[in-house]
Amino acid sequence: MKGQQVRAARVLLAISQQDLAAAAGVSVQTLRDIENGSGDPRRSSLTAVEDYLVSWGVRFVADPLVVGMPATSDDAGQAPTEDERGALGR
């Protein structure tokens, strides 16, 4: 998972940095560092962000410029609601 993939997934789901950071249990600065490829985020922070995005159907692939959601998912292409975005541990 690369920072640009995280940013693309977040935008695809229409989630703000603040909402994703809170839901994944990381600081906004840590999420910014991940998205910018800067700093040295902990493996646990990377895993928390990835796990949250994957829980929403995001699939990370080897090509760092490709992020997608499965076409067969019932809610593919639908951004989470405000209540869903705020729910921790989905």
C-alpha cells in the first residue's frame, strides 16, 4: 500500500482526512505523512488505515496507481454515510 493509494481510496469513499484518521485510530498528521510518503509511520498505523479502507471494500493492488472496489459488491461505488464513516471498527 502506497500513500497515493490511500489518498485515492479516501477520495473514492468521500472520507475526509480527519474522519479517516479518527476511524483508523491514528492522528491526522500520521495520515498526512502516509498519504505524502513522508515521515516514518509505524507499521501498526499503516495496518490500521489499510484495514479500515479494506473493510469498506477497497482493494489495493500491486500497481501503486490503481485502487478499486469490487464491481460485485452490493454497495460498490457508494460512499459511506456520515454515520457509517463515524463508526469505528466496521
